Amino acid sequence: MITTLLIPLQIIAIIALADFVSGIIHWAEDAYGTEETPVFGRLLIRPNIVHHHYPRFFTRFTWFQSSWDLLILGVAVLAGAWAFDVLTWQVWLFVTVSVNANEVHKWSHRTRAENGALISKLQDWGILQTPRHHALHHTDPKNTYYCPITNWVNPLLEKIRFWDGLEHIIQRLTGLRHRADTSVRGQGPGPAWLSEYRPASKGSTPAAPASRTCCGHCARCRHTHANAA
Ligand SMILES: [Zn+2]
Ligand SMILES: [Zn+2]
């Protein structure tokens, strides 16, 4: 009986853990990854830089194009769990949610029309992260709200100033500091190659570099998204 009652709690905890781990990966890429980072620089950090400058660019990607890296990690976790004979439903749930972290992230940059009724409703009900919540990550100085799946892990981490504390410890231990983000006002300009990703501006309307406090729904934000697409 108690075990049955614990199942919903376990599901919530596993989703929170997947959101937290996704946030850690996102934070590591944003804070310390550079284009020069061996192997990962071009594969993972460059798309992140593009995303901060042009948040809507990746909404055109297929599931595989935006999730292949998480799929590799997920398969590795499943293989490890299988090798150690701990391949439980909890591990499957953790991997399934984690592998789809970037897809959920993508939905928070798409319009309601692009997402369709089901995803929009899941966002409205707070089951999936909402565009308004994720917009806090894209608000200068873009160094917070890294977790992309739910609306409830980020506020907890903010309350204890988790990211600030973690970066402070890393700086004390290694001297490493959060890198400059060229999409943040005053920290640019961005790298020259970004011009490949610049959306074509319509008429004389300048391209919008980022949706700063964008909710993705109001008339102003839809205009911003249209230009950033
Ligand atoms: Zn980011
Ligand atoms: Zn984003």
C-alpha cells in the first residue's frame, strides 16, 4: 500500500531530477563551454551560442536534430543500468524525460499554433514548462533558469541561489569564471560566423537578436518570433 502511494512521489522526483540534470548540462554549456572546447565546441556549444542570439532558429529542427546528443547519453545510461542489473522503470522514466528535454525546450519557443492543442494545454496546466517561464532564461544577463522541462525546479534553485553558489565554488577551486555571453547587451559582438544564422529581415524590419522577456504569445512577441525564425 505504502509502496503504491510512493509511486506518484517517485514520478515527480524523477521528473524533477531529469529537469535538474538537464539544467546542469545547459548551465555547463552556457557558463564554461566555448567554441574552442575540444570535440564539444562545434557540436554542442555553437548551437547554444546560436540559440542565445536567435532563440527561434532551432524550432525548425526535427526531434532527432535537437535530441541526438541526449539520445546518446540516454542509451549510455540505459546500458550502464542494464550492465549493473538496475534497469528499473525509474531509470527508463528518467532517461525518457531527459532525452526529450530539448524537445520540451523547443516547445517553449514555438507558438501555440506550431505546438498544437495538446502541447499548449500541457503548458497551460503547468505540466510542461511554459514560454513565459523559459523567457526568464533568455532575459539579460541570461545566467539563470537553466532547467528546461518544468516550471517548479528553477524557482527552488533560485531560492537557494544554486547557480551563483556553484560558480563561486568553481571559481575558488579552479579560477574559472562564467564566460561572456555575446548575446547579452554589452558583452558582444557575437562571432562573425553568426551571420550564417541571421534570419532574413522582411522589408526594413531589423532582425530581432533575442526574445528578452518574450512570452511567445502576445502580438509583440509573435512579431519578435517571426523575425527571429
Ligand atoms: Zn542558455
Ligand atoms: Zn531557450
